[in-house]
Amino acid sequence: MRVLQNYINGEWASSKSSQSVDVHNPANQEVISKVPFGEETAQDMNAAIEFAHQAYLEWKDVPTMQRIQPLFKLKTLLENHKEEIAKLITEECGKTYGESLGELQRAIENVEVACGSHVLMQTEFSENIARGIDEFMIRQPLGVSGCITPFNFPGMIPFWFLPYAIATGNAFVIKPSEKVPMTMQYVFDLIDKEMDLPKGLLSLVHGGKDAVDAMLQHPKVKTISFVGSTDVARYIYSEGAKYGKRVQAQGGAKNPVVIMPDADIEMTTKIIIDSVYGCAGQRCLAASVIVPVGDNGQFKESLVEAAKVHSIGYGMDESIKMGPVITPESKTRIEHLIGKGVDEGAKLLLDGRNPKLDGLEKGNFIGPTILGDVPMGGEIFETEIFGPVMSLIDFNELDTAIDFINKGRYGNMACIFTQDGLSARKFRSEAMAGNIGINIGVAAPVAMFPFSGWKESFFGDLHGQGRHAIEFFTQTKVVIERWPKSWSRKF
């Protein structure tokens, strides 16, 4: 089984580290690759950054219209190889093939938006701020941009950042999750073979915390982009700031969904089931806490019945709606939290632990699970489960439900299902979350809008995607100039 290589200075190179960890298919625990790990990966990272800085010094002065030209080729590459990349995502991440294709489409949309960077970078010009004096602002790139991505969207999340970074004139170094390194390895292989980019402009370095710390500490890295858990996001943000870097760090979530009594039962049930159990609940916008307002039991019954028939299995099977969680450790952790919830007083309305799947006994499978009457203040109430577990909490009034949402630690997403415009408007205005859904189960912004997050779901100021990404990867320079007539050259 081969150990994956790094992509540094436009070439594939073996890691300085002799250590590696196995990459497993979460559906059957088959070892599908090995990825470099250990202290020496910091040397790999430092080498990539040095080459990236040299590439940046040349790339930053390339006209913007020329910098975006490779992105058109990148878009075509992703489209032409979408099926192969999606299969890789399913193989190493576990999600269904349909979910993997949807992930790749989101990545492509970000490349498309970044192709408009030459327009998005345009700024202001004020003539005659005083007699004969003009003032204007320009945007310039910062340098080397570092990126650390999670396991749950190995094909999409890198493209919240990569196309914007290079379109605005920066070099880019990515460290993908060691759990799912093969997707970006394949993408970089396509880039290496099919795209004519300056050596060092794009780098791929494998590893764990040692590689991350090297990125955080290197003085030539100017920005850090991260998506992961809140604890790690806080660490990335604080360490990055300590070393003078601009940081955007997306953290965890505990996303609430409010169901008003007038919501359509059939439509609402289908959308919520897809939101809770899509990608086995391993996405930062998965619905987690379902809040029926004034429910007489109809919605709970409908959700339980729909979850019971939500099929689980290997993601390449078209009949399957939900795959496994990423690792045996994740499976154990999630099952522990389900048991903890029951111990704390929650009602186990549907138990997905230890499902029986012929031929996939070694897989990390947990079936759809529903906990009712979840007590507030307990571990299950506070913890981001990041698995296929739905928690139900009842309130009698919308005001109480909104107050509950606003007191929570996280602020990634909040959704409401209703046919009443006034309730929807109130929720949209008052709910403290960065992404709001109205009759939407996954309020995922399209590429033109920032992937917002509030409270402990985000550390930083500017988010990924769209204009926020353009602003994040550039620094502003204000120019104030005067040209007196007496200084003008006479012809």
C-alpha cells in the first residue's frame, strides 16, 4: 500500500517523515491508502511555504484578468472528472455517491464565482477630496495562504478558499484531513498534469498537528483558513493571531430547526429527515435539535416513521440514503452520547445503534436515531454529536423557541418551517445564527454569499466564499495623490 506524496514546488515528493497512518474505507474498514504523519511533516510544510512565497512574489504582479484564466480550466477539469472524484469521496468519507456529486457541484460553483474576481476586487475612487487631490483604494494580495480542511467535505471545502486565494494573487498551501487525503491528492494530480501554473503556487502537504503548527508559526504564511470542531477552531484562531496572521476558523454547531403548527407535515418531514441524516449527520449544517412548537404529536410521529425507513449501507449503492460515520472512534463516541442522553432522561424513540448489515459488519454504521424530551443542561444537550442523531425539544411559543436558540453556544444555522410570513419574518430577524433557513432544512449559502457563522461556530471576521473571500485574501491600500500643474512636464 503506497504512502501518499506531497505536492511541493510543482512536483510530487515523498515526505521527510518515515511515519504514516492508514486511511480506511469507513464502510468496511479496508485500508485504502497511507498518509504521511509525524514530526518531520513540519519540514515538508516549511519547504512548501518557502517555495510558495517565491511563487507569490511573481504571481502577485500578474494582471488580474490573466490570474483568473487558469480557473476556467480548473472548472472544466472538475466537471470532466466529477464522477471519479465523487467515487473517491464516497470511498474515503463514506457518504452516498449522490451526496458526493452534490458536494463537487458546490466546489465548482465557487470556482465559477472566483472567475469574477477581477470585478469583485474593484474598489472606490474619489476625485477632488480637496482641490487637486484625489483619493482611491486598491486591493493587493497578502502572500502565502494556508488552509486546513476537515474530513466531512474533502472535495468542497478546499474550494471555499483555493480559487479565491490564487485569483487575488496569493500562493496557496493546503493540508487536508489525514482521514480523507485521497480526494485532494487526485485533484492536485489533475492540476499537475493539465494546468500550467507557476511552480510553488499551489502546494499539498499531508500530516497532522505538527504540519499544522508549522503552518501557523511560519512568518511567510499570512492567512489561515480552517473548518473543523470548535475546540480546534479556537486553537487555530488564537495561535494564528499570536503569530500575526489573518484567520477565518469555522467551528462546530448544534443547529436548531423550529416547526410551527401550520407547517406542512409531509414536506417538512422529508426535508428535516434529509437534513438530520444526510452525510450521516456529519456536516456543519446538519439539523440537530428539532423544536416542534405547540405540537400535538403529529410531527414527532411523522419524523419517527420516516426515519425508520431511511436506508443505510455502502454509499455506492443507489438505493442507500445514508452511509457510515467516518471512524470506529466516531461510532463509539456517538453511541456513548446516545446512551448518555437516555441516562440523563431523554426518551429513546428510535435506536440506531448496532444495525445489522450483511457484508458490512466491520463498517462504522449507526442507523437514524431519535431522542425525545431531551433534558436541558445535560451532556447530550450541550454537545455537538456530529452523527445521525435527532434531538427533540418542545416549546409552546415561538418567542420561547427563539430565546432557546439565542442562548445556545453555537450560531451556524437556524431554520423554521411555517406557512405564516409574520412568524418567518420574526424568526429571520431575531434568531442569532449566521445562516437562516425558511422552509429550508440545510441553509447552505451558494457561492456568491459568505458561509456565515456566529458565536462559537466561527472565529474571525470574514468568512469563506464570495466577496468575503475576496476581502479576506487581499489587503487594502489607500492612495492620496496630487499632481500640481507646476510639476507637469511641458511638451
